[in-house]
Amino acid sequence: MNIQMFTLPTFQNTTEVEKTYCELLSAKRSGEVLPEEILDWMDTANTWLTEVSL
């Protein structure tokens, strides 16, 4: 069994969440295949960042 650990910022640090989200989005747009867990986090981060900026 292959276990992969991810270190992603928590939603208590808006700046780090936005920075990481933008980096991952750029990677995705450039054709990098991201793991399902990263895509899930990105979806959650996008929703959270949108709500915070309202």
C-alpha cells in the first residue's frame, strides 16, 4: 500500500490558502495531473476564499 501525505494550509491563514491555491491552479492549467485529494482541497479553498472576500 502506498500512502501519500499532503501538507496543505488550514483555513485559518487566508494568505497561505490563497497562495497555495494559485500555485496549484497554475500547475493544473499547465497540464500537471493533480491527485484527487488536492483537487478536493482546491474546490473547498475556492469556495472558502470566495465567501471570505464577500
